[in-house]
Amino acid sequence: MKTESTHVAGDEACVFSKYRPFFPSATLKCVGRPVYRSREARDYACLLDLDPKVSAWRCMPQPIINDSGARNPRHHYVDFAVETENEALLVDIRQRDAGIVGWIARLAEKQGYRYLAVSFSEIVGATRIQNARDLIRYAGYEAPLGDRIRVLSALEEMGTLTLAECLSVVRESKPMPTIATMILRNILEVDLDEALLGPETVVRRVAK
């Protein structure tokens, strides 16, 4: 299995034009340029950034090529290469009825990857997606030490705070970017599935 960085003949050459940036542009764990085939792929990347088990991911805008030696080898595009604490994955964001590309799974295994075909609409709720998008906007922001200490000290004393209460503790910097980056850095935790993030969202310190 290999990737091809040049255009290939016929319709395959058109696929390159389908990779483009999507909002939000910021990423946390992406290696290389963040370009995507679809909005669903961009949303999935937001979830990868918030998954504590994921250490790094990268977009795959080149085809995977069957190395069987055939005169016209087959090409297939996957969306991501993902590194977790336990394994390496090739992730394909696909339609529910797209079927399985068996030869990709076999070649991925030979190269030390597990192939994962994701039917995005079946596994992810709209609330989690929107919360992930909102938080990832603040990726790359650095929370000042003084504000981190203030927020963590308040949580140590109270156990939990609402998001509005956490924002009121911040003094040295912009409140929302500071709290958001502490969530992204796995210092604070909130429930991303229950409801959209708001003033009453419960914030906890991540257990160590």
C-alpha cells in the first residue's frame, strides 16, 4: 500500500479538487495541512481533537494504491490517519450504504494500521458535534498561569462550578478562550452530549 502525490488519470484526478479547508480552521492534534473531503470529515476531526485517547491525526488527500502490481492498480481515498495510545488507524468517513472496501483493510493491516469505515450520521449526536466545533475555535490559545491557578483553586474549593462562574474567575486574559483551552487541554471537563454549552454547564476538574 502506498500513497500517490501526483494526479492520476481519469476521474481520480478530480478528487484532489474536493479537498479544502472547512471552518473552524484551528486544530489541536493535526499533523500537516488540515484539508477535508466533506463537512462530515471536518466534524469528525473536531471529535478527534477532543478525544483524550488520540495523540495525533493527519488528513489524507492522496489515494491509497493497491500494490498488487496490476497494470491499472485500484485507488481509494480515506480521510484520516489517526494515532491513538493503542493503535494506528486509517479512517474513512462514508455513507451508510457505501459498503466495505475489503482490499483497503487487508493492505492497511499489512502496514500496521486498522481500517475503520465510519458512518458518521449513525454514531455522533448533533449536540456533541456543535460543542466540539465551538471549543476547537480556541485551539492554540494559551491560558495564563495565574488564571489557570484561579480556576483550579476555585474548583478545588467548590468541587464543581458552572461555566458562567468559571468565566467570572478569569482575571488576566479573555475568559472564554481561557476556559475553552483548559477543556481542550484536558484540564477541565464538561459534558459534551447532554446539551449545548451554556452558562449553567457544569465544569469539573479532570481527575488525575
